[in-house]
Amino acid sequence: MTALTATQDLGGLVHPALFYADDASYVAGTVPFLREGLDAGEPVMMAAPPSRLALVADALGPAATDVVFHDMTVAGRNPGRIIAGVLRAFVDEHAGAGRARIIGEPIWAGRSPAEYAAAVQHEALINAALGDRPVTVLCPYDTSALAPAVLEDAERTHPVLVEVGVTSSSTRYADPAEFAQWMSGPPAEEDAELAETLVFAAPTGPRAVRLAVAEHALRAGLDPDRVADLCLAAYEVAVNTVVHTGRPGLLTLWTRTDPSQEPAAVVCEVQDSGWIADPLVGRHPCGPADGRGFGLRLVHQLCDLVQVYSDPTAGTTVRMTVNLR
């Protein structure tokens, strides 16, 4: 039995952080958890970096074919995609099939500072997005490779901690919405001397935004398919500005060429006077008719990173990043 067995009687979300130091402790903390779910006929999924997936699949042997695996470096490259596109998609697909078991590892050594902040925000929002769902989401953290501050953030985003087979309550656990808001920004200023700006408004503003983004991204050498993705993302955000605020917005564009901190990328930022009250905006598994942030959900799917900062007095900033490859 795993150390989590005693918590499985809860009807809603169980969200533990698993602290591991090496491959052996990783296997010891994850494989029995998955096997218990398989033996009970529960839906089981794992989303983690490829090396972790391979380690667990090898330890599971033939039983690995009954686990749904996702490469988190792809599915969760933008952490804003994970709740709706990975976690909620799996839980909703298996509604009525018993408690789902998920291993999700969105934070690993090598994440850029902006990606890391978005991943911590994601971890906090799991508690709000899945709070009433019958699911256990076990999130591994590598204590040998991650900084102490990262492990402290894990304690703030996970109400339950597991280390060396021992389960305990986190004394640092923070309110999910408040902590996610604190982690969301405002986005860090960047050295963008060659930035281009455009003030836009209805009715032609969103089209002007799309054209400006296309011209800048093509000059920067972004792949044409990715140019189309960024243009659509920027257009969706610009439409939100003119529809929901009725006031002009500000587009800022720049190309990041120094990858020392963040990946080389084309960055597109839209600022407006609106306020987004819903901390899960863009993370709802909704369709166009739902009216619950479908545009921002699409933006998360199209971009490599999306940072949303919204304040009732400062307005809203949406920064969209597409990496140069």
C-alpha cells in the first residue's frame, strides 16, 4: 500500500506533492500508486518528462499498457494548457468510472523563470479547478535538482506532502486563488529597445493587431505556421479588449534574442483597462457557446507561454510568447 491510501476515502480532490531524491525514491513513490489504481480498475494517467515516463513504464512492465502517458514537456510546455487539456479532459472522459489517479509533473529543473511562475500558478489552480472531482493528482518534485524555494512553493500549492513513504499535511498551504494571483505577475519587464507599439480600438483594431503581429513575427524569422498561431492568439485577445472594455488597448511587440534567462522568442503583449475576475479563465474545458473564456483557452493552446495579469485598478495584461526554433 502507498502512503496515500488513507486519504483515498475523500470524495473530492486529493492533491499531494511527492518529494523524491533519486530514481529509486521516484519509483517507490509513483509505481505502487499507479498499481493500486490499476488493480482497483480505476482510470490511471501519468504526465511527466520523457525520462520519468520511461522509468515508470519500465518498472510497471506489461501493466504500463493500461496507463495513459503524456509527455509533459509537450502537453504542458505552456502550463496554462494542463488543467483543461490534460487533467480535466481525463477526469471528464472517465466520469462515473471511480476515483481517477493522475501523476502530474509540471515542474522540473530547466524551466525558465517565467515558465516556472506559470507552472506554480497552475499547481495552485488545480485545487480550485478540480476541488469537487473524485481524483488524486500526485505531483513529484525532485529534491536533488530543484532549489529549496521551489520546494517551499510546492508546500504552498499542495495541501498534502509525501516524502520517504510518509504523508503529512502542509503547514504552508495557501489559498489557491490568492496565491495564483500573486504568482501571475505583473510580467517581468524585458529589455526591448526595438519594441513596436500600437494603440488599437474598435472596429478595425483587432485586424490591425493581427497585421502588425504578422509583419513583426515574419521579420523575426518565426516559422510561418507559428506566425499564424501567434496572429490568431493576438487577434483573440484584441477582440476581447474591444468587446469587453469598449476602450482602446495597447499592443507591444518585441523579439527576445538573448536566451540566457528565457527562450529566444517573439513576444506579443496586449494591455487594456478591463478586469478578469475568474482565476481559471482560459482553463475551463469549454466551447465557443459557453461564454467562459474560450478565446483565452484558444490562446493557451496556440502559444508556448501565456501570462495573464489582471487587477481591478491596473487593468489586464496578456503576454503571449512563441519560441523561435
